[in-house]
Amino acid sequence: MTRTFLLLAATLMAAPLSAQAATDASSKVKAAFGNTVLTIDPDGRSRKIWLQPDGTWTGLSRRGLDLAGKWTVKGDKVCLSQSKPRLPGSMCENFPSEFGVPMKAAKGVQLKLVKGRVTK
């Protein structure tokens, strides 16, 4: 009985901590929720990414193919892992928090936050 109580107490005490961690993580990408993050390649073509507060994301590739995966926050960077189509590993970058202000990312790619869900 005591062991069960301790396990229950530990679970209840940990719940607010994990909720706080999720809140802190989502605050770093809050501006992206309900909006579009464009990744613009040096050749001008772009991908569209839509982050959801539950830690998932969807998107459209440069060719208009469906993309999906999960996001996490590590330090000041947002890390995307892709499950559709499946790609190994993850990519971590600073995400824009201001609309229309491009940010430089790896390999000449720019990230730009656009209001609303842009599909074209």
C-alpha cells in the first residue's frame, strides 16, 4: 500500500513539472502556431511548415508533397524530426518570432514567419 501511495504521489508531483516544461517549450514557438514558417532555399523555392502546440508539425515540400513530423525545443532552437516521408535524425534551427523578418539558417536557407496558413 505504501509503495502504491509513493508511486501515485511521485506521479502527481511530476505532472506540474512536465506541464511547465511543455509550456516553456511551446512559448519559444508560440508565434508559429496558426501561422506558416517558410523555409526558402537559395533558388527561391520554399517549403511550408505548420507547427501545432501538441509537438507535431505538418507541411508541404518544395514540390507540394505532404510532410509531417514532430518538433521539440532544445535550448534556443526548434528541432524538427520528419516522419512523412521518413528521414533519419532531426534538424535544429532558431525559428523566427517576428512576421516577415527572414532569418538565416544552414546552407543558405532562410526561415520566414508568415501570418495565416499559406498553401501557395
